[in-house]
Amino acid sequence: MAKIVKTDKQEAALKVIKGNIKVLTGINTVINSKEKDFRISIIAGKRKVSFVVGKSFCDSALKEISKKMIAQTEILAKKNAIKLNEEEMAVLKKRGNSSDLPLNAEE
């Protein structure tokens, strides 16, 4: 009997999409937060730097990142015939409660 075979390209796209959804969930949580400022950590190799940024600066930077990740995710899903579930679509559309999806703050 014939069957559909997943390709390596589809598997790689799915991995990127899952990562993007996880990051977008975190971005949505930060943007929707009532905090006045945030501590951001950047890890490069063995170095880790943390600093505090104001909410308005943080929100504008995160919104730009979010736009690009949403576009990339939608294109990859369409191109590779990957269907997102309702919660994932809500994250892309920035509606609903994105805290329903698991988020590890350390990742």
C-alpha cells in the first residue's frame, strides 16, 4: 500500500516551527506583561551577560523579532504542508492565552 513519506526537509521545518512557537510564546508573555522593565540575559559561548531594559524599548525590539518569526513560521508551514493546532495559531495571531503552551525560561 502506498504511503506518505516525511522528508528531511519537512522534519527540519517542523523543528524550526516548534522552536519559533516556543520563542513567540515567550515574546507574547513579555509584551503582555505589566512589568516596567525586564532583565535580559545573552549567552555567547561560555559568556553570559545580563542587563535591565525598559519595557517600551524591549516591546519594540520584541515586536520586530516577532513579526519576522511569524512570517518565517507561516511560510515554512505552508511550504512543507505542516498544520498548526489552535493554540499554535493563537500564538501566531497573538490572541488567547499563550501561557497554555509550555515555556522554559532558560531556553
